[in-house]
Amino acid sequence: MGTALKTPEPDVTAPDAGHSPGQPPAREADRAPMLPRVTRAQLGHLGIVAASLSLGVLLWHIVTAINLNFFINFENVPSPARVFTAFMGHIQTSIFWTHIGVSMRRILISFSLATVLGIGIGLIMGRSRLARAFIMPYIEVIRPIPAVAWIPLAILMWPTEESSIIYITFLGALFPIVLNTLHGVEQTPEVMVRAAQSLGATRAAVFRHVVIPAALPSIAAGLAIGMGVSWFSLLAGEIISGQYGIGYFTWDAYSLINYQDIVVGMLVIGFLGTGSTAAVRLVTRPMLAWQKRTR
């Protein structure tokens, strides 16, 4: 009768933030933000790339140091050190960045136009025999014409040199995008189209949910190829009728017999083209995420 009942003391331990009852507390390692990890295979790939580039620069240094003249003449080719010194001098001037900025602007405008029209034309040609029969002859006739051959006519057609250069660059990017999009649409499995139709899908639904996703890998490849071709076309236009741009910079260096600046322009063009193509692949990668899920 005189014994007092003891009530259990409440647990005063504060629960972890974000911890729900019935679940074990999260470990500190789990709370840390997930950082992207570089795999051993990726490190090995980067190492091979670095070794390959280093070997190329070493061979370039050797053939210019000994003035190799055996079938190919390297006597007037500048050494890597001279090219690097010239490059470091140019990046400190505003005119050099103006050349790069003008070329990038032309690429952005012309490639954007080619992407919109090229994908649209390719999709229409892939799903309509009438459209393909009507448009394909123009593509097959115009596509083999090099960019340099368009320059005189483009200058006569367009009111300014800027618009003529953009037009030439646009043509260079257009045809790879159109043909790769057309190829992707044609490779759409017919069984998938029939399956969607049997489930009651309309033509618009089949086009949106079956044809376009199936064509995306080819479209992405066409965009990457079109970016490379657009740089080739741009430089042809800048060399002939431009006043600014990295192509004009390279041609002006050739006119002044400035060999190291020629190589500087060539290398900048190569890196800009590589970076632009990598950017296109990076942008199109999320659209192809379904490929990994189906493997």
C-alpha cells in the first residue's frame, strides 16, 4: 500500500533531423552530399588522352627542332614554344577575343536555325513519302556543293557580309541534321508503331511518343556532325568575305607570313570545334537517358 509506483522517465534524446519514427538514425556518411566519383576507367581514359597529346607535342617539337625535310617540309613550321608564346600574347589583347566572339556568335545563330529547320524537315520527310519525293532532289543537288562555291552567290544574294557568312554556315550544318533525322525516323521499328496504333494511339500520339524517341539517337549524331561541318563552312566564309572571326585571323596571319599565328588560329579553331561538339553532346544526353534504362 505504501509503495509508490515509479513512472518511466521520458527519453530526452533529440531525434535526428529528418528522422522519422521507426527508422534507424542516419549515419554521418549518409548525410554527406553525394559527390560525383571519377571511376578508375575514366581516370585511365584521361591518362591515355594526356599521354597522346603529350606525345604529339613532343613529336612536333622534335621535327621542328631538327628542321625535318623528308617528303614533308617542317623547316618553316614554328615550334610549340613559339606558338605558345604567340598565343599567350594574343589572349591579352581585346581584338583576339573579338575574333573568337564573332565566330561563336555566327555559329550559334546559324546552327540554331539549322537545328530547328533540319529536324523539322527530316521528321516530315521520314513520315511523308510525298514530302520526301519533293524535297530530296533539292538536298541531293545542293548538298555536294562546297561552302567555298557558295561565297560569290551568297554575297550577291544577301545584303551584308555578315548575313552571307551565316547563310553559308547554316547550309553546312543543315544537311547532316536533315539526313540523320531522316535516317532515324526510317529506322523506327514498325512493330512499335503498330502496337501503339492497336492500343488506340492517334497519328500525332504515335509521332510524338514512338517516332521521335526512336529517332533521337540519330538526331543527336546529326547535331554533332552538323556542328563540325558548320565550323568548316564558317571558316570558308570568314576567309573570303569576313573582317572579323577566327578564320579571318588565320587567313590574315597567312597573308602576313606570320607562321606562329597561323598555327595559333588553327589550334583555336580545333579547340572551339571540339568544345562546341562536346556541348552539343552534353545538351542531348538527357534526351537519351532512356537508352540506359532499357539496357
